[in-house]
Amino acid sequence: MEPNNEENASFAPITQITAAQVLQDASSQPGISAMPPPMGLPSFAPPMAPIPHPPVARPPTFRPPVSQNGGAKGSDSDSESDDEHVDISEGSRQVRERQEKALQDLLIKRRAAALAVPTNDRSVRDRLRRLGEPITLFGEQEMERRARLAQLMARLDIDGQLDKLLKAHEEDVAPREEVDDEMILEYPFFTEGPMELREARIDIARFSIKRAAVRIQRAKRLRDDPDEDIDAETKLALKQAKGMVLDCSNFGDDRPLTGCSFSRDGKLLATCSLSGVTKLWEMPQVTNKIAVLKDHKERATDVVFSPVDDILATASADRTAKLWKTDGTLLQTFEGHLDRLARVAFHPSGKYLGTTSFDKTWRLWDVNTGAELLLQEGHSRSVYGLAFQQDGALAASSGLDALARVWDLRTGRSILVFQGHIKPVLSVNFSPNGYHLASGGEDNQCRIWDLRMRKSLYIIPAHANLVSQVKYEPQEGYFLATASYDMKVKIWSGRDFSLVKSLAGHESKVSSLDIAADSSCIASVSHDRTIKLWTSSGDEEEEDEGGDKMDMDV
């Protein structure tokens, strides 16, 4: 056996050492005499104390050396495993953060439930004011305001700041409670309007009382008079509507058409287009052009005739509305909106004009003076549709916030909010009965709302694309017409809302429609640049000759 030195010991393999070998090595050292092996030594090695030697390296247990920047030096597979380990750590960190946030929200909710939050809305507003927060947010209801206060108080309480903020305003609580009524009078939660608006509200109230009295009297007569057969009149009107066919078609402009309206006597039809030009056509064949109205700098979005005078109004993307005579003379320009206009509508009295805009407001104008009487907010997004009840007391607006709101023009209050559409509402229209409201929007539906029950009465799955316009038959509301981007105009029963007739003929999106005052004709305009007139065929009238005639009294 070779001498045991340090160089060989570090790499020598581990072998079994017997007692004889140990004695032989010892005898070879100077000063140590050889000793004979003991007698009866067994052939196997007895257990011995371990001989100290350098530790043996175990490569599988080694970790790769760490570089200066903290990364591990190794093979590509090792690098890939390290990268995977880093990704898992980042995901775990994100999960931990989400868990901590959820736990924090849970603690806030539990703390908010344990705090004493005022239930009176006036007290809630006062507490928010004392905490330096807005007393109300846009469109916020009473319960939402109280929930916001509860969460705010819980957060401040967790941070230990609630008592400090409440004590800072503690001295102002008693005086504020004593002059609570005076504070309300000094800082009213409404915007004061001009004196012209007050006079307009009084005028609208007087007008609506007379119109409502006539409508109610007529409804009672139809109900009590045995000579009046409502079912027969409804059946006749629906039969005439079912017999409507395409009577004539003509190109209205070089650009897509956006709006149309009949005059009060049905002798004129006005159309507007993306070119910004409004044209007046002679009825019953829209071949003779009477006047061309040019003054808008941007595309025209809507046109409507006055219900009492031979004037019409147009709306445009240039943020203005204009009032015209039928001979093309410009009478008024209504300026004030901050964004492009969508729709325009006349009040039944003919004295006022309503406009909707993408600036999230609708406005009421004095037709004679051109003054802005009312700037009405209330929608959280752009306002698109507008309609006035035939009595003149109510107005309905619809917007891209998927809401339809009903306003009392006599008081300025928002009396109803109809929620049900899941997409923007583009058009609204009141029924002549005064208590039904139709709305259509981008969810392809037409909804019928009952103002008496304050809820949706019926949902019509009207079209395969968005509903661009809804209009009631103006006499008694016997039927309802809808226009859509699916290139069709459809007529629905005003009683059970079943489909009466589908008018197909346009080659592109139908943007608008209107119904003549005597309900004998429907006009529709489309992005295919054509005007189409739909009238009842003579066959239906011949079949009912000598029968009951529809009562057209107003």
C-alpha cells in the first residue's frame, strides 16, 4: 500500500482497512517496533473508530454558483427552471395582493355594517359635508349615497381618522341644525331659471289643461256612447295599415338621408341629409322640389314641421338648430349647445322647440324670440331622442345611457325614469292616449311603457338591427311604426303589439320615418338616398265600402 499523503488522500477511494494492515503500517514508522498479530484474529474486519479524512464531495447536492447580479450560472435547462420559478413567484405575489385587497374590502364592509350611519337623507348629506366629501354625485340615489357614506366612514375609522374629522366639525353641528331650513333656502338644490321660463311653464300648464280636458272627454265618449265601436274602428285602421304598399320612390339627395317630416296638412314632405341640405317636396308624388334650405355648415341630423304653423326646424352637427319658412326663408338660429345635435321636436303648442345634443343635455327654446328657456341635464351620456306628449304637459328624452326619462314641463321635475334597454335608446314617442310611451334603441327592441303603472308594459323584439325611429299613428294610436337599420319598416298593432305589416324595399339602413296626420301615408328615408312613400291599397278600402268608417275627430 502506498504512503498516505495529503495529495493522495484527497482522491483515494474508500476501501476496507483490516487490523493487520494497520499494524503493518505502524511498524514501518521509525521508532515503532513491529508487533505480531494477535492470536485468533477473525477473518473479518471488526468495527473500528472512523479515521478522519477530508469530506467526500457529493455533486448531486451542489447548487450552481451564484453570479454577482444574483443569477445562477448553469445550463440552459437550469435557466429555464429558474425563469419558471420567477413567474410562479410573481403570480403568487399578485394572488397575495388580491387576497389582501379582498380581505381589506371585507373588513371595510364589516366595519361599515357595525357603524351607526344616518338613515335620513338630509343627515347623510350633512355628514358628507362635514367629512369634506361631495354631498351627492351625478345620478346618485338616496340608498347609494348612504352606502357611500358608510364605506367612507369605515375607511376613516380603520385609519383612525374618523374621530378626528368629526371632532373638527363638532362645533358647527348645533348651529347647522338650528338654521337647517334657512340653509336650504339659501342654497337650494336646483338651478334658478329666468323669468321667461316661469312664464313659459305657466303657459304650458294652461295649454295642457285644455288639451287634457278634450282628450279625457273624448275617451269618455268613446267608452259610454253605444254608437261608438272602438273594436270596429281599430280593426278598420289595422286593415288599412296591413294593406300598405310602396306607392312611389325617389332619390332625395346625393348623400344618405337622415330625417323626414310631413307638414300639418300633409301637402309637403321635408327631408334632410348628411350634405347639410334640407329639401321640401310636394305630395303626393315626391317629384316636384319646392325649396332647398341651405345654411348648415355640417350634416343635418333631423327635420320636423310645426304642428300649428307653416314653418319647420332643422338640427345639425354644427351645434345649431334653425327655423325656416316653407319658402326657404331663415327665421331663427338657435345656438348654445356644446356638441352636435341629434333630434329636434316642436311642442304641441308650436311656441317652443326642443333639441337634444351629444353634450348630455336637451334644451327648450322660444320659437318667437329664439331665447334659450331651459337647459336640462339628467342623462349621464349623450341625449338622442325627444318627444312631447300631445297634451303638452310632459316631455320624454332618451339617451346613450340606455334610459328614457319623463319630465314635467310645468314644474321641471324628472317624474319617471324607465330602465330596461340594455343599449342606447335612440327614439321615443308618446301615444295619443297620453299614458303610453314607446322607445326603441340599439338592442333591436321596441318597449312600451305605461306611465300609470310606471313600468314596462310590453317588449317587442322588433328588428334584426337597431331601431332608429318609433312613431305612433297620430289620431288614436291604433298602430305603431318602427324603422330599423335592417332595411325594413314594420307596423305593429297598438292594442296587442302584434306584427301587422313589414314594409321592405330599402337597400340600406332606414334612418327615419313619419306618419301623415290622417294616417293614410308613411314616409321613410334611408342611407340608400331614397324617399319611399307607403300608402294603403285601394283593394282594402273597396272591401270595407259601406261599412263603419274610422272616427278622425280630434
